Amino acid sequence: MVSRVIPVDPFDLVIFGGTGDLAQRKILPALFRRFCSGQWAEGVQIIGAARTVHNRAGFQAMVAESLRAHAAAQCHDEGALRAFLDRVDYVTLDGYSNEGWNQLSDKLNQDRVRAFYFSVGPRLFGPLAERIKAHDLATPSTRIVVEKPFGHDLESARALNATLAEHFRESQIYRIDHYLGKETVQNLMAVRFGNMLFEPLWNSQYVDHIQITVAESVGIDGREEYYERAGAMRDMMQNHLMQLLCLIAMEPPAKFDPDAVRDEKLKVIRALDQVEPHHIVRGQFDGGGSGNGYRETVGNPRSTTESYVALRAHISNWRWAGTPFYLRTGKRLVARSSVINVMFKDAPHSIFGEEAGRHANVLSIRLQPNEGITLKVTIKEPGPGGMRLVDVPLDMSFAEALGSGNQDPPDAYERLVMDVIRGNQTLFMRGDEVEAAWAWTDPIIAGWHARGDVPKPYESGSTGPGDAELLMKRDGRRWQGINP
Ligand SMILES: NC(=O)c1ccc[n+]([C@@H]2O[C@H](COP(=O)([O-])OP(=O)(O)OC[C@H]3O[C@@H](n4cnc5c(N)ncnc54)[C@H](OP(=O)(O)O)[C@@H]3O)[C@@H](O)[C@H]2O)c1
């Protein structure tokens, strides 16, 4: 199956922080891949903006180098690379000053979609929004894209929402969570709401529990200062895992429209119970295996920041009462693996007797690597040896199913940036969603501070602290493996 490319009209995209890591490693390569797919009409313009002094050619050279490193497959076509770079421009500008804005204004076209991507530290979000408005760069078809972190707690998220709302309507604000741009995440909605098969079983009557794992094998190198203030709860749980939880647990929206979907997600967050302290495990990787432990990495021998968190959440509504959701995320774990496992209940009665063992269906939604969906079903073991049961996977890997054989599925940023241009906010977080997520997260963190909680050490390259296994074991359950 070949995916269809839906062309977009010419647009101007300004990337504040165009010289930074995210822009060079993710955003610009994503734009280049979309360009190579033929999605753009003539006349698209991409303007990098940052304090570093570059002329246009200098910035183009920087972008070319990044594309060769991060979009290597498409860079074999020198003609395409050249044509893309022709659309790339640069303005030297400091988000805290008023210089450079007139040059930026001169480069922008009227009467077309105009997007400003805030790929800068969060302190600059407010000042940039103010200056876009003050320099009269905001047209009715202007959008702003705001990166994470969106606030540090409820209070700061509210303040940021209020600042942005002074200058832009909610329909112009795109709060990005790149997890929502992953093919599988959207497929989760397609699987749930496009098939008759799953939705009747999608409730506490048939689902024993749900596991959401976002495991990373990397540490925090290069992000020490930020991470030491954030920890896994703020960096991952409050946003990425919360969003996955919402999509798994939400009621069917009336239609696939941004506010209908986001209304349902918001209801899930608001129905979350406060997490009991004994239902949370915090961990911090130590030096075992290779590399430094967390405390050496951040240069703080007394750090109590968690690089791992696992918790049991409950959603108090009719659909999910009695079905726990186990969420875990951590750094320097055994493998990079993001998976949602929907663990169905055992059949109520086995006609095959005790010796056939216990078998339950598991629907695994793999977000990375190898995006795909697997349904574990029970069948008869082949052969004449009697009625022995065995669990086998019904596997749908997207790379195979969609016929893109040697190619990875589109990167999340490709889809999300194009959604900004098309004006589709479905996969972006609304202000009230972000605030509700902080309202759930803040008391958990406050509780840790009040109790002087110290995270449990875990070995680098392991599956996390032993207490996380106990969290499950106490409930007569166990985590699925973390497999690459
Ligand atoms: N990197 C990632 O993988 C990643 C993932 C998710 C979210 N994010 C978020 O994305 C944002 C950018 O991250 P990053 O990793 O790209 O950071 P970075 O590498 O430090 O880049 C920051 C960018 O901001 C520019 N900048 C800094 N101060 C400025 C100012 N006063 N006026 C104008 N431009 C300024 C810098 O260029 P000059 O120094 O030349 O001004 C640089 O281009 C952050 O909010 C981060 O949390 C990053």
C-alpha cells in the first residue's frame, strides 16, 4: 500500500531556535522529507531565526550538513537537496530584544499560512509571542507551535497559557507532544474506533489491566540541568504517558475533530484518582554497567531527582472502574521500547481443563521501535499430540503492512508540522488538557517533597528498581518484558 500525499498550499514557517538541536535534528529533516514526498507547492519558505549571526548561505550550509546526517536516505538526490535549501532563509534575532524583527517581517508573505515554531527554551515562549504581536507579524492565519516543556507545574502552565492567550486564540496555539504524531498512536484510534472487534471489549468487564511502558536506553547527557529540575515525572509522565493513557481510555468522540477528541481526553484526566504513595515507585540509575550513575552525571551527589517512575493509576468512571493502569518510564533501561499492552482477562471457564494452563489475550501497541500492533491469541499447538494450547502473535508491523519495506514510517514531526500548516489541532494538546495533567501531577511531586522521598537505585541496563516489580506482584500481575 502506498500512502497518499495530500498537497498543501504555500506557507511561511519561521523556526525560532533554527540553529538548535531539535530544529537541526528533527524539524528540518522532517520538512525535507515532506518536501521530497512532493507535498509542497512552489513558494514555501522556511526561515530559521536565532541569535547566532549567519547569512543565508551560512545557514543553508548548516542545514545541508544536518540533513546529510539526519535525512540521509533523501540526501542522495543532490537536486532535491539544492531545491530544498533554496527555500531556506535566516534572520539573526534575539527573542528578548526588538532587533531583527523588521528583517523577519520583510521576508514574510501576506495571505498565506504563517507558522512560528518556538523551538527554544520555555523562558522564551512568552517573549516571542509578545514580539510577534508587537511587530505586527500575526495575521488571522498565523499559528504558533510550542514545544515541551509546557510549564513546570500547574501554576506556571496557567501563567504560560494566559500569556499566550493575550496574543493568540486557542485555535492558533499548537502545543506539541511528538508522541501523538507517531503512526501507531493514530492507529490506536483507528483500531479502537474503526473496528467493531475491540470496542465492545474495551472496558473493565473484559480488560484485566493496561500497561504503558516508555523505556529509554539513553541517559540524560547534555540535558543535565533541565532534567535535574524536571525528573521523569515532569519530563515524561505528565505529558507523553498521560497522552497515551488518554487515547487508550477515552470514550469514542462523536467525530474525529480536534475539540471532540480533546474533550474526551480531558474527561479521562479529570477522572483520574489521586495516586496513593504506595502505588508509586521512583528510581534513579546507578553506575553499574557502563557510564556514570545519575548523580555523577548531574554532578550532584545528593540528587533526589527520579530518572524512573512507575505507578498504578485508576480512572473513576463506568468504563474503567476496577481496571488498573500501570505506567512506567525511565532512563538507561535495558532497551529503548515504548509499548502499550492491553491485558485482557482470562476466559471465564476453560473447556480444556487445568492442564491446558491459563491463557489471556494481549493487544500490544508498539510505538517504538518497529511501530506495529500485535494481538496474542491462543490456538491449538500443531501436531497430533492432543489438545495443547499455545499463544501466538497475530502481528501487524506497519512497515510491512503499508508496503514501505525498507523505509521507516514517517517521523512524528513530519506529520505534526504538516498538521500545523493544514490547521488540524487533533494531535495537539489543548490548554485545559495540559493544566488538568499538571493538576494531577503536582500533588504527587508535592508528596515526595513533603516526605523527603529518595528514589530507589537501579542498575543501568536493567528493567528498573525491584520495587516496580513488587508493585505488580502485590496485585498478582507482572510487567511484560522490555524488548528492543
Ligand atoms: N532537542 C530535543 O530533542 C527536544 C525534544 C523535545 C523538546 N525539546 C524542546 O525544544 C526546545 C529547543 O530545544 P533544543 O534541544 O533545540 O535546544 P538548543 O539546542 O539549546 O537550541 C536552542 C535554540 O534557541 C536559540 N536561542 C536561544 N536563546 C535565544 C534567544 N534569546 N533568542 C533567539 N533564539 C535563541 C538558540 O540559538 P542561538 O544560541 O543562536 O540564539 C538555539 O537555536 C526546548 O524547549 C526543548 O525543551 C527539545
